Amino acid sequence: MTLPRNGLHNNEEATAGPPVQAIGTAREMWPPDTQQVSWEGDAVVVKGGRPFDLPDFDQVQAAFPGRRVTLDGDVITVWPRPGTGPAADEPHEPFGGAQ
């Protein structure tokens, strides 16, 4: 589901998931100039209208304690918790795609 919130688009309900409930509203949780927040399973991708800076990164990291969070320009990614990705015994393509 997509909910516009002053330029914020979210593919989940504003009250869904422990991080949003623990922090408050989606508007309080995300850095200024956040344009889109999407959940892919346990991962979260935050896209900004400008490159994010370290205070933005720190804000998202504080909302997801114990999780790996990375910053790449205008994208902050909260990576899935260990053990929530594909099972190790599932077939997958090697790095770079099928050979």
C-alpha cells in the first residue's frame, strides 16, 4: 500500500511493523527530504530527494538497533536480519548472473 505523507511514499501502513510503532509516526522516523520508503521482506530502502548525510544515517540507524544500515548517496538501506534471507541450500545464481 502506498500512503503519501508530504512527499513520503510508503508501501506499508504507517502503523505496521515494530520500528514504526516503537518510534512514532512515519514522518518522525525518516530523515527530512525522504521521498520513498519501501519494505522488501525484512529489508527497508529509504530514498531521498537529495543525498543523505551522516545525521540522516544516524537517525535511521537509531530506529533499527542491531541492524546493518548502509548509506549510498540518496539511498539508505536497512539490511535484513541474519537468517531472514534465502536459505543457504536454495539454488541461486553466481555473482554477475548465470554463466
